[in-house]
Amino acid sequence: MSRSLTELPDQAPEDVPRYPMPRAERCPLDPSPELRALGDAGPLTKVRLWDGSTPWLVTRHAEQRALLGDPRVSADTLKDGYPQQRPGMMARRSRSRSFIAMDDPEHARLRRMVTGAFTVRRIEGMRAGIQRIVDQFIDEMVAGPRPADLVSAFALPVPSLVICQLLGVPYADHEFFQSVSRTLINSNTPVDTVLEKQGELLEYLDDLIGRKLAEPGDDLLSRVAAERVATGEMTRRELGAMGLLLLIAGHETTANMIALGTFALLTNPDQLDLVRGTDDPKLIARTVEELLRYLTIVHTGRRRVALADIEIAGQVIRAGEGIVLPGEVANRDAAVFADPDELDVSRDARRHMAFGFGVHQCLGQPLARVELQVVYGTLYRRIPTLALAADPATIPFKHDSIVYGVYELPVTW
């Protein structure tokens, strides 16, 4: 049995590489070259975080799946040794945590209360409504000036309106919650500002939940408030934390996938031709899975902490040691995906790690898939001459955000 890296006497903290590592400016869709080099050297190594801690970095697909499915690995952000993403996130979760930052049985208890809203069957029933929303914003964009910013004109409003309708959040308030979410997911936001903005959004949601309890509508927050909060199974604070998670994750991740996926296709015209020229829903579904694999927009790795000693890949992760699992390198693992650095919309990429793995895999993945299928299957066919209206080298990428994407995407047609 190999000794863990922390047991090696010649491994000084300053010799451990810092994480996260920057992407190469000329290859903004690829993982960091330094991160790739660590993955090529072996499946596990140590990295150093902002607070000086040195968790394990797990770079390969098989080891990531094994650890994410291991009950000896905890997602509880309050446990000693948990590798915090940044000071602001640490402060946020000390004040208010959603179920993704908990372990079973609390995780399962809270997640179970909203699972029904995200079943494949329920989400498929939303497809026609999502199609109407996509068509609406395409109509508005093509009727407006050229060039247009695809982010503000289309990529951001589409998932924002969808999640608002699902949750029962007034879309009229979208500028407020979009502004708050940008602040909360930015890696450079000061702690005081993070707590202030988190408090504003939680207060907004608590007030909304109060109105749902008094006058319920046909939406997720109303149903959970009536079925769980009113009966005492869930507190208003718990539902508020859940609402914050679903509202932010429900529009930020999909919005970035729409814009970044469009950039990837526009800069890979042979792949765009395949997508634009098909009405085959199977190819569109494969396109979604491949773009999820290729882009991997969760930018700072999934974080966990070991509850017991775990032997894996010739190393021992000791109880209490942190674990960081960057999906962007697992999704470029040549042992799983042939020619992993190539965008190939015809490949079967369903084994990707974009939604995680195990009990904490993304609750909203059925919704994200349907939204992206409708967008990728509609946008390029309705605007067949869609093209970048700026040099790709000038596009501003979100290197300072937990969710990777572009701030703007100028397009014309």
C-alpha cells in the first residue's frame, strides 16, 4: 500500500501546485494545460487551494466515478477537511446550505421533496412550452439590431423564463436575481458582498414563499410550501435555500451552455453543418451530450472530503482529507472517449461527468437536456447564416466564475 502524499517528508506545501489552474488563452474551450499535465502524470496528486490546504486532485474518469459513488466520501461542506472553493462560498454555506451540501439522510430527505418536479416524464411535458419560449426569443432577436449579443438576447432569458415558470418566480424580477447570481458565482466577490446579496435573495424568496402559502399557484414553490412547509416537514428557511439553489443553477448553467455551445459550434463549422442540417432528434440529443462533455462548464471541480481511509489508484486518501474532482479532465479521458479533444456531435458521450455521478448527481439534468435539445435543434435551423460578429480571440470568457462561459457573444446573420 502506497503512502499518501502528505506522509512524504520531502513534500513541502509550497511545492504543491496551486488549484485551480488557468486555461490557455488560445485554447479557451480546453482544460488547463497544467491540469492536463497532472492528469497525464497519474490519476491522483495533491494541489494547494486559496487557504493553503492540500486536498487530493483526482483527474481520471474511472477514479472520479468510483469516489463520487463511494459512501465513504462526503459532500458536507461543514466537515473538517472539506476543500472550500473560496472564502465567499465558505461564508455562504455557513449561513445557509442547500441539500447538495449535505449527506444522507438529510440530503435524501430534502432532495426527495422536489424530485417529482424533475422526472423525465414531467420535464418532457414541458417541451412544447420550452419550444414556444425559444421561438419567442429568436423572433425578438432577429427583429432587432445586428449584430446582437446572443447572451443577453437569447442565452440568458430563455432558461431564466423557463425556471421562473417552473418555480413560480415572477419573471418581472429577472434582472434582480440574475444580478445577484452573477455576484454569488463570481470568484472575486468579497465575502461581505456575498453575504449581503445572499441575504437579499433569501429574503426575497422567503417573502415569495409566504405569498405562496397564502395564495398557492400551479408551480413548484407553491406545491412544496403547501405539502411540506405547511405540514411542518420542511421549514421556510430550508425551502428558501432550496429555491435559491434551483433558481441560480436553473438559469446560470443552461445559459452558459447555450452561449458556449454556440461558440463551439460556430468555431467548428463542420459540426455546425451536421446540427443545422438535421431534424433527427437522436443526433440533437447526441449533440447535447457531446457539448456537455466537451465544454464541462462547472469550472472549479466538485469538492468532497473522505470519511474514512480509502485506497485507490495506488494511493491512500486518509479520513479527513479533501478531494477535488475536476470534470473537465475526466471528460477528456482518452480511456473513455476516443479523440477526446475533438468535438464530435455524432459520438455517444453519455458517460460524461458534466452532471456528476452518484447520489449527488444533478437533480435538474432532465430539464437542462430538454432545454438544450430544443435550443440546439432550433436556433441554427431558424437562423442558418448565424455567425460570429467578432474575432474569436476577443470573446470575453468567464475565467473568474464558478460556472464557465462567455460574458458576451456578438453574432450576426
